[in-house]
Amino acid sequence: MIQNPKRYTITAALPYTNGPIHIGHLAGVYVPSDIYSRYLRLQGRDVLFVCGSDEHGVAISMKAKKEGITPQEVIDKYDGIIRKSFSDFGISFDNYSRTSAKIHHDTASEFFKKLYDKGDFIEEVTEQLYDAKADQFLADRFVVGTCPKCGNEEAYGDQCEKCGSTLNATDLINPKSTITGETPIMKATKHWFLPLDRYEDFLKEWILVGHKNDWKPNVYGQVKSWIDGGLEPRAVTRDLDWGIDVPVEGAEGKKLYVWFDAPIGYISSTKEWALREGKDWEPYWKDQDTKLVHFIGKDNIVFHCIIFPAMLKAEGSYILPDNVPANEFLNLEGNKLSTSKNWAVWLHEYLEEFPNQQDVLRYALTSNAPETKDNDFTWKDFQARNNNELVAIYGNFINRVVVLTNKYYNGLVPQPYEFSEVDEATLTELKAYPAVISSSLERYRFREALSELMNVARLGNKYLADEEPWKVIKDNPERVQTQMYVALQIAAALSSLCEPFLPFTAKKLSRILKIEHPLNWNSVAQNSDLIPAGHQIGEAELLFAKIEDEEIQKQIDKLEATKTANKAENKIAEPQKEAIQFEDFAKMDIRTGTILEAEKMPKANKLLILKIDTGIDVRTIVSGIAESFKPEDIIGKKVTVLVNLVPRNLRGVESQGMILMTTNAEGKLVFVNPDTDGVANGETIN
């Protein structure tokens, strides 16, 4: 670990511009990286926080094919949505770039060329999967098949999302092209490989020995598993029509592999920032006194802990990451988040449906962050954390302090008198919290740090509850001045300490307290007069609003609708039955009819007795639909009836036919009936 670095370079995984940002991305990468960056800035550190849109690779090409537009149109559309979402949500990037930018193309090309000129690549002709029908080589994500490690039949050519194994497309069992559905053939093609096996000893020493005690167990364990399994050369070029051209002779039609060019996006984003700000970019990537930290999700561990460090080591002039605090996955209501299945809470939609409640989501995602294992986001838990914690603890304390200060002193911070032991102990405990929260943040334990922040609000609530200034005011107003002064110091401390976690709340609280310049993190630990006597504060405002059941139910219903739509889209029709002759069908007399009467069959849960006008008569039909329909709801309903079915006695009632039914995506019964108005009863269906 680097002790007392001169500067920090913090990177957040580049989001693919094939869709918007959802809560899984936020919980895994962007909220923790933003908390860490904001915290360091409050300490007065030199911080560079960079990110950008990842706009190359197969994911973009697949999206373009699906939507019937060009890759450029895809990246422009989603880059705009993602940028606005990040900005509206308060993610405090110092620079957000794009890998389609010229500065990135130039940086990635120069990086490749330097390694190429040094002879660090292996040039090799290999057999790759090729779709003869589409007349193109298949990049990893254009191939699906059975994972050789866990048997998942829907594994991609680069990774199995079920077991997390990183694969090569040629590893898959029974591979299929996602473009045409055809079984691909093997065809020779030339590519350049980074020989990862050459870097095994370096990676063992750097990670397995050097970072054994400070990297998260989930990250260290995955890296160790990879290294113990033996590293092999990894292709850094692809046969694609979208991406950065391989900048050497004989590489026509080849592009840089997206996982070679994407992490270089951190460097090109830094260059872009430096040009704009008139700074030198190199110290942030090449000075040994710089602490480099990568925030990523667990699916990117291998690229940031093995492949990118091997690239940096090969290049020779770059520093290596001090830490890669990757998070695990966040699930949604018990199911894995999925962009393709729309099983997600999209950030841009959340911001529209819960206006001015960015911090509620930041709080919920941090307090439930998947730091060491997969966790589950539920709307009920989101509501409970807002109502029972933000509103009932944090908001309640601030409201009581501000209301009482305005009531007793017209909003002026009172002059304290002699501090009691309780006052001294409370202020001493308050001064300890910056160090306690810092300790958690420095170890990337954001859940723990947030819990300690809420303990500051709990400290304030307990102090007021124990001291009861509203009771003391009549007999000892001087004592209440001291009590309110102490309570206001806690409120002022919260305006600073909550800024990394809840930046919008910090700004609002500072406005209420009329603190014009944000308090320095360390001043909370050193000063007892964070907000001095005689200072004028503002009127009370609610920091947080209670979230009602109706708002939560709306979100749950929205997800249920998505689930239903997915079932309908993915439903596999029953296979065709054995073929029949026309004469077999002609024997059936199927007519349109109308239900005239309906009643439940006594002592039978499933049966309804129906009177149906078939056009040729009015007959009784017993139907097993009582669990799906109330009798009164289906009177007058148009139905389709098989009228020449041999009558059958059911519980003493003769049933003279059968109504035709099917099921919808939810498995509910649906009448098969004519949609066109004016179809008379008795019309035959043939």
C-alpha cells in the first residue's frame, strides 16, 4: 500500500453504451467510487476521478443490429443518456470521456504500437469461429453455447455469466452464431496475442505476495484462481468492423480487442482532462507517489488485475493499481439484473419518478452494497431505509434542532454557558467520528462507513432525548442555550461528514444552517465551534420525505409487467400434435355463442354451470373455470363452443359441449372468442 500519496487517480469502469445505467452499475461501481473521491477532496487531497463511455466492441454492434441503426447512432444515443444520468445523480467525475474520441484512438494506437515495436506480442495464425452464412468471423459475444465448466447452455464466447468463468469462444460446447443461428465453422485468421504467461511471476509477486493483506478477499481469491490455473497468451485483436484499427501493416480489417482498448480509456480521459485544465497528465499515471485505484464490478476483475497490469508492465513507464476494490453483483427482487430482459431499475427513470431523491437511492444502495457477496435490492427495503432511517433518524434530528433554535432564539446560535460532563463527552465523541468514518473508507468498507455516519445522527437524537431542552427551558434557560449549542455542532458536523454519501442532503443542510463554505473534513475532528454563537440559521425544511406504499407498489407493478412481458416473449409454443386429415377436423362442429347464465357448481371449487346460446339452441355446459372467473363477470361473454361433443354427466348435471380456452403469459385462462363485432350466435368456425 502507498502511504501518504501526493495524488490519487481514481477510475470507474467505463460503461458500455449499449443501454442506460441501472442500479447494479451504481451499487457495484459508481456510488462507491464517488463516495471515495468526494471524501478525499474534503480532506484537501489532489484527486483525479475519471471515467468515460466504452463505445467499441461487440456489445455495440449487437445493439445496432437489434435496433436497425448504425453503431455510431447507438453510442451517441446512450452516451447522452448516461452522461445526463450521472450528472443528475451527482457522480462527481473530473472528466467523462468517450472511447470514440480521437484522443483515445490515438492513445490506444500508440500504446499498441509501443508494445508491438518492443516485440511484446505474439503474431499467430489461428483457427477462429466463422459464420459462413453471415460471411464473417464471430467475435466472442456473437457466439453462444454450453459452458465447459458449469454446463450453462447460454454462455457467451468470452464469459459464462452463470459461473463467472472467462472463456474463449472456441471453448464452448455446441457453439451457435447469434447472428444467424448457424453452427460456425473454423477458419484461419491472423491475430496478435499478449503472452500473459510471461507475466506470471510478476503477478504472483505483485498481487499474491504484495497485496495479500490489503486487497478484498473476493478480488484476491479470483486472481489467485486464475494465476494458479496457469496463464496463457490472450488475443488483443479481433476480426470486427467496429473499433480501433490495429495500427500495423498486414492488419487490414482487424480491430483492437475492446478489453485492450477500454482500460486505456482511463489514460486518454486523463489526457483530455489535462488538456482542458492546462495540467500535466503524466504524474497521475507515472509518478510512484500517485495512488491508482480501480472501481469495478466482479465481472471485470480479470481484466483490471491481470490483463491491464500486464499491459502496463509491458509498456514500462506506468504505475500499477494500489487497489482494485471490486464489488459483487446486486440482484433485483430476487432475480439477476438483466439489460436485455429489462429487469432493472434504470437510473434515468428513477430520477423522473423520484424527483429530488437522489440521496435516498445512494443511501439504499450503499447500506445494502454487495461488497463481499451478492446482495438483493427490493423496493420494500428501499422504502424502509428511507422511512425508518433517513426520515426517522437523520431528518428527525435536524428538524428538531432547527425548529427549536428558531423557536427559542429566532434562528440565532445561542451562546453556551458551562459545559456539563454529558456535553463534553458528546462533543468528544463527535470529534472522533471523522477518524472512525475515515478508517472504514480507507479500507473501502462503504457500508460500515455509512453506518458510522448514521451513528452521528443517532448521537444527536440521544443527546436531545436525554437532555429534553423543551422541558428544561422554563426553569433553566441558560442550560438550554448550552444544550442547543451542542446539538447545533452535531448538525453542522453532519453537513460535512454526509457529503461523500449524501451530497444533495449536505448541500440542503448547509443551506438550512447557512454554512456558506463546506466544512473541511478534519475541522470536525479539531473544532468545537463548527457553527459559532450568534450565527443566523434558516427556517426548518424537511431533509427527507416519507415514501408511501402507493409509490412502492407502482414500482413493484412495473417489474411484474416486465416479468409478464418476458414470459410472453420467451414462451415456447407446444409442439405440433400428430398430423390429421381434413375429414378429422371437419367432424368438429365449432360455433360462436354467448353466455346467458353462470353459477357455481355446489361443492365443487373448479366448476361453473353455464347456460349458453349457441344459435341453434340454449344448452347447459359445465366448465372448469371457476378458479379463474366469477360467474357475474362472464355473463354476456362471447365464446367459442364445440357443440357436437358427446354429452357427459358431471356431478349430476349433463354437460352438452365444451367452450374453447387458452392461457396467457401469466398462465391465466383466456376465452378464445371472435373479436369482430356483429358475429351472430351459431356461426360456424371452419
